[in-house]
Amino acid sequence: MKLLKLTLIVILFSSFINTSCVHKKKWVDCERCNKTGYVIVTCDNCAGQGIVNCDECSNTGRVTCSWCHGNGKRTCGMCFGEGRERCISCGGTGYNSMTDFQCGMCFGRGYKDCITCNGTGLERCPSCFGQGTKICMDCRGSGEKECEICEGKGEVKAKCPECDGVTKVFK
């Protein structure tokens, strides 16, 4: 029985030695990545173009003005939306206190139309100049911006698929 076990061990050991000699695999430098562990590939985010559509302005180059919320006007800063100002000549009484006559500046009303908004209570938005939109600062009005993944290059480094970033392959 001991002889049988010993014979089996010898046969198994010799078959292992013979198979290892036939294949002769060893670690060699990866040729695909030139021993760097990475390869240069096309950027998936921008399809190799280096630019992407601006998501801030939906590719239009303009955004809604945050001051006037897109309507081009805002509350007048001079009359605070009332459309009129108290007459400085009569102090809002409508009469000249020295002469007891009707005030010549406001014609007895005690106020006059605001000269900034012409009595409307609204003035042109100074931020967007009445347009309701402003140039998008993310893309500077172009509607496109540099790809953040590849930094505008169109290519990125990726782990070498052949050596999995180890720089050596078993051949």
C-alpha cells in the first residue's frame, strides 16, 4: 500500500514538472501600454471633441436675469414702485407756505411723476439692460464649454485593459 501511494506521488509530481516545462510562461513587460499601466482613449463624455453643450443655459448662450426674473423691468429704485415722488418744493402739501398759493412745481398735487420711471413704478433692469436675459457666464455666451473630464483635450488616460494597470503580463 505504501508503495502504491509512493508511486502515485511520483507520477503526479513528474506530470507537474513536465507540464510546467512545456508552457514556460513568465511575467513580461506590457507592450500595449509601454510599461505605464495606462493607455490614451477617446473621452466618452465629449466623444473626443473636447467641448460639451452648456447645461446652465441649455446650449443657448443666455440665462434668465436673476434681478428682474426675465421680464426686463424691476421696481424703480427712485420712487420704490409708487410712480411718484413727494414734491420737494412744497414738501408734499401742494401749497407754497410763503405765498399760500398752489405750488408751481407740482400744481397742487403734492407730488410729481417720478422722472426715473415716468410714473410707471418700473424701470429698465440695469443688470440685463431690459432684455430679460444675460450672457451665460459658464460658457461665455457660446452655448458650449470645455469638457471637464478631459479638460478639452478629447482624450483621457484609462487603465490598460491588457495588464490591468500592473505594467506586466503573464505570457
